[in-house]
Amino acid sequence: MTTSNLRAPARWLAALAAGALVCGAAAAVLAQDDRAAQEIQKYRQMLEEGNPADLTEARGEELWKTPRGPKHATLEHCDLGLGPGRLEGAYAKLPRYFADTDKVQDVESRLVTCMMALQGYSYADAIKNWYQSESDIQLLVTYIAAQSKGAKIDVPATQPREAELAAAGESLFFRRSGPLDFSCATCHSHAGRRVRLQEVADFLLPEDARAAMTKWPAYRVSQGEVWTMERRLIDCIRQMRWPEPQYQSEALIALQVFLQKQANGGVMDAPGMKR
């Protein structure tokens, strides 16, 4: 037997030992990740027991029922798709096509339509300071969304214009652009991905899409206020270094049609709580 043959078992043992160390380290990392995920979940549950968005919802209800604007009228006859004044389950079916505007509208654009038609606001006045804490839009959207709690998301996008926007939204979701060559799918088409211990939804998986979309609008702990879905999308696009889209633009609504369609069947639990 040669010297090299005598040394072979030693090399094999060393390789096996190294492999065992790697596997052990990987197992330790996975266990640590699991513990971190469990602690984060506990933290969220504790916060949700006293979600500050409840106050935003209450203020939104007051605003909904208060006569305002040049016409000194309330929004109680606003038609969000189920008939004038019917809010229960309405948010869960948006965005959708509205014949009176001949547009597919999300909750924010439809709400502005109602503010203009019923209360006499100009478009500029209706969206004034929409991005700020305690804005009319923020308060009203939170209240409207809360009235769909327990309802299933139902955005099949079968109406021709809805189907067109769903396809456009899907195209935008996968489109790579900007100086970072990013797309929505760069972050949101991979299972089990995290950013700073925050789970990142894979919108190609229905269960992930439902878990994400059923919580919006949501109170963002890092910001200390409720964000609507349009504000969240605009911020995502900003972080990708794309040109910032115009508020209530068709591109934002198209993305929502696609995302809501992906989340069909999810049970609404908004306002939620996010990092």
C-alpha cells in the first residue's frame, strides 16, 4: 500500500469533519432565524392588541359623516362599487371599473371622485396633503378599509378594462428599470426572502400575496402613522430609484389590480401593522 493510499482516509475524515461543521453552522443559523422570526411575530401580536390605526379609523368615520366642502354635504352617499353608502366589503372589491367615470379606480381615486361630486371640492383640494399624517385621504381610506374586515378580496379583473390594467400591472411588476436595474419582482418574487429581519412577500405565491394585501392600509411602526397602499407603492418605486409616479396615476392603479388579483380569496384584516 502506498503512502498516498494511507493518507486518503485521513483526507476523507477531514472533509467529512469540515462538512459536518458547515452543516452544523447552517443549522445554527436556521435555528437563529426561526427564533428571530418567532420573536418578531410575538412583537407584532403585542402591538396589534393596541393598533394606533384604530384611532385613525375613528377619525375617518367622523370625517365620513361630517358635512363639509362647498356643498356642505357628507360622504354617506358615496358609491364605492356596491351602491351609494354601502361600505361593508367594498374595499375588498377594489380596484374596479366604474361606468360613471369610465375608469378603473382604487379606493383613493374613487374617494376623490365622491369628494368632488358630493361635497363640491376641486381635485386639488380633495387630494391636498394626501401624503401627510392625519390627511383627509389617510383618515377616510382607513375607515373605509376597516369596513371590509372579514370580507374576502374579490378582484377577478374580468371586465375588459380591468383585465387590461391587470396585464399592465403585471408587466410593470416585472419591468426592470432605473439606475439600479430594479423591478418589483427583484424583491417580491422569491420565497422566504427577508430584508432586515422583515419577511418580504412573494407576490407570485397566492398565500404571500394574501398575507400582504389583506393588511393594507397599515400603521407603519417605523413611521408612526398609517400609510395607504398608494403611498406604499410610491415609496417602493422611490426606493428602486425610478421616477416617482403621480399620485392616483393609472400605473399605480394597474399595479394594485395585479396585486389584488394575486391576493384573491384573502380575508381582509385592515388596518394592519407593518414595520
